[in-house]
Amino acid sequence: MTFNEELEIKVKYIESVIEKYLPEEKGYAKTVIEAMNYSIRSGGKRIRPLLMFEAYRLFGGEDDIIEPFMAAIEMIHTYSLVHDDLPCMDDDEYRRGRKTTHAVYGEAMGVLAGDGLLNYAFETACKAFDKLNVIAGADYNAMTIARAIGILASKSGIYGMIGGQCADIEAEDLEPEQVTDKLIRYIHEHKTAALIENALMIGAVLAGANEINLAKMERVGHNVGLAFQIQDDILDVEGTFEQLGKPIGSDEKNGKTTYVSINGLEKAKADVEALSKGAVNILKDMGDGNEFLEEFVIYLVNRTN
């Protein structure tokens, strides 16, 4: 089986997991639930739940206790995109080739859909507790699940993704010379890498990884996330609407300073390669080995969309 064939099978599995945990569209809250489900069903590569699942497998995880967390992290990622697209943020009307949530349901419902996804993500993650009594012989306890929920919260919050988003917004009001390489790295490390660290660490924790390996997975997530976002900046310069499903050149149009505008295309590409190689080298020395995960890291940072 080729890598692409295996990837397709795994993404279909993840789609089925996400679908299983989506809320029913009924009652007085039906509209916001429809907007939530519209947002999360809009496609994407399902990178974070896939990384979580593969990290779980890397350390020998076999049970389905990982599934609520796979759905939860995709809900958190999706809510961040819904809010990112709002008129008060990036004001984008298209994502993944179709209308954004606020463009379809209105700005107020877009805000509520993002809020709903964030809250429902933690409600979903907590369903892992329900599995404790039905997984016979598994080395799990409530504290393990609670720790995974803590990682989910911290890496998504003010010391993680939201902190990066805050710095990104404030950077828009700075003069170009004030937006330093250090600031750009902080934004990328928190706005993007933190959620990838999140995925890998939760997979490792639930599979019983020790503290040393947990720290290594956090480092892998840092490298992959930073490389992923630098590649995103590169694609905004070199990509096409057909490839990306959204307008290109938006950073330059909006006068936004990026990793590429500070460091240039050649250095940006070289850094992507170095970061991805560093991540793969760490993975090779951990757990039972996971060749697909190593290939997936390379795939992510060399993507064209």
C-alpha cells in the first residue's frame, strides 16, 4: 500500500470518528449546531487528529479511548478558523474552497458557532471517562484522562494558541520594522505549533509514554508546527487559489509581515527542511517506531495546499 492510499484510509476513519461525536441538529439551538457542523464538515486534512492517533500508536496505544480527543482537537482547530475568518479578524469569505461560516450564517452566528465548538470540544473529550469501565485490561485511569484534558486546555489557551492569536492581532498595528523575527516565531510557535504539540502529547499520554518521551513529542510538535506555518507563508506567495481554496497574496495585500517577508523565500525553505528533518530524527528514536508518522511529517511540510 502506498503512503497516499494509507493516508486516504486513515482520513476516512478520522472523518467517521468526528461524525460520531457531532451534536444533533435539533431544538432551539438548531441553527448554531447547524453552523458548527457546517464548519467542521467543510473538509481539511484532519492533521491534528491524525497526528494524535499516530502518536498514540507509536507508544503502543490500541483502544478507542483516543477517539473523543481526536474529535475534540478538530473541534478546537475548527473553532479557531471560524473566528479567524470573522470580519473583526481576517474577514475571509472563503476557506477550503467554499463560503466561510459567517458568510453563510451571519457574523453573530459565526461567533456562536466558534464558541459552541470550543465548549463542545471539552464536553466531547470528557466522554473518554465513560470508556474506562468498558475497556477491559487497559492501563488507564481517570488521572490519565484528566491530564490529557489539561494538555488540551493549556495548549489551546492563553499560553498556547490564543496567546499566539493575540500577538498576531497586535502585530498588525505595529510598524514593519517592529515586527521582528522573534515575534513572528512566537506567533507561529503558539498560534500553530501549540495545537500540533497538543495532538502529539495527548496521543503519547494516553498510550502511557514516559516524561522523557512526552517532552520529545512536544519538541516534535514544535518543529512540525513551525515548519508547517512557515510553509503556509511560502504558499501564500507561491500558491494558487485552486491549490489552496482561498485567496493568495493576502498577507502582502494586507501589509502583513511574515516569516518569508523577514527572512526571504530561500531561508524560509531551508528552515522548513531543517525543522522537518529534526522532527523525523526524534521520532526514529522513540516508541515502537511509526514509519507512517515519519512520512506524514515530511508530507505536511512539503505540501502544496
